[in-house]
Amino acid sequence: MESLSAFYPVLAAVAGYLLGSLSFAVIVSRVMGLSDPRTFGSKNPGATNVLRSGSKLAAIITLLLDAAKGWLPVALVNGYGAPYGLAEGTMAMVGLAAFLGHVYPVFFKFAGGKGVATALGVLIGLSGWLGLATAGVWLLMAVVFRYSSLASLTAAVLAPVIYVLGDGGLWIKSNSIALSMTVMALFLLYRHSENINRLIKGTESKLGKKAGPQVPHAAHHGHGHHGHANAHPHKPDAKHDTSHDAKHAQPHGKHHP
């Protein structure tokens, strides 16, 4: 029995990864008859891109489910893992596994989202106060700057800092949890590399901007060009010239039979 208990952390991590692999952005969009979020906007299967479809309800449901799949495995280990020898190290492991499942989901060909909501769920599972503080950072940045990516990047960087600074107060710091949070933060920075480039260039989409079809510029330009070319055709007025000549030639025939 003791030898079997050594596999419990591994089994818990595998379960956390499989749960994290459920891409709720795609699932919710299919159920609600919306376009696949991987085909428009940022093409990221996450709540922010679902919002670009125009359905706030779908985006909220996606956000809650993505956060829940990060929270649930951590909360289960925290609440029921002690009799099986599952402690803070396993909490850190299952939280990271759920996050990686969202980013690289086995059920969706390992093409997943960026993991912001799932990471937040993991933090809430570790400590409600930690999750609340991190969510507060995200909300403040989102309200002020209207960029979801900038808010996510700021929250990702500050979450491990908040955790370390809060040691001895609202929670007792665990090195394994601190390491897990740092790894998630690094992955979030990596997954937002394109967003970082767009933020620098000033081309990043703001919150609430709905994705729409684009009108091909070349076709529009070509249509206008042909229309302009046909607007002023150059044709000689042969009929007018002939009648003019006939008018002047006819009187001479009458006066001189």
C-alpha cells in the first residue's frame, strides 16, 4: 500500500492535465452555435477571443469553466489529499499540470489557449486571497488600458511577487508552489509573445472589439478603377459630322437642277 501511495501525486497530476485539456472556448462555442474561436480574431481558444464573437454570455461561461478546471484539482488535493500523503508539492504539481493541459490539450491536438483564466483558477485554489489580489491587478490594468493581453502580462509577472511578499501573513510560502507559479508566469509571457509585439507596434486589439469580415482592398480598388475608366469613353461623333455635311450639300442641289 505504501508503494502504491508513491504514485498518487503522479496520478493526481495526470488527472489535472486531462481536466485542463478540456478546451471550453471551443466546447462552449459549439454548444451555443458560435464560430470556432480558433478561426477568427486572435485565433486563441480563450474567453477574450470568444468575446470577439459578440456573445458576452459565451465569454463569461468560458471564463468561469476555464478558471474552474484550474481551481478544482488544486482544491481537491488541498481538501482531501492529506490522508493519501498529498501535500503542497502535489498541489503545485496538479495546478501546473492543469495549466499545461489548457495550453497543450491532448484532446485538441495540443493547440490550446494562453492559460490566463486557468492560471487564475490555480491561484484561487492555492489561496483565495492570492487569487483575489492577482485578479485585482488584471482588472485594474484592463479598465485603465483596455488591453486584455497587457492586463494578463502584468498579473502574470506580479503573481509570484505577491505570493512571496505575502509570506507569513495571509499564507505560508511554499518553495514548490513559488516555483510552479514562476513556471506558469514564464509560459504566459511566452504565449503572449505575439501580443507583446503588437502592443509595441500599437496594433493590439482592445477589449470588446468584435471581429468582423474584411473587405478585400484589391477587389474594391479594381472595381473603382474600371468604373472610372468607363465613365468617360472617348468616341467620335460620326453621326453629327455626316448630318452636318449633308445639311450644307443639299441646298446646292435644289437651286441648280
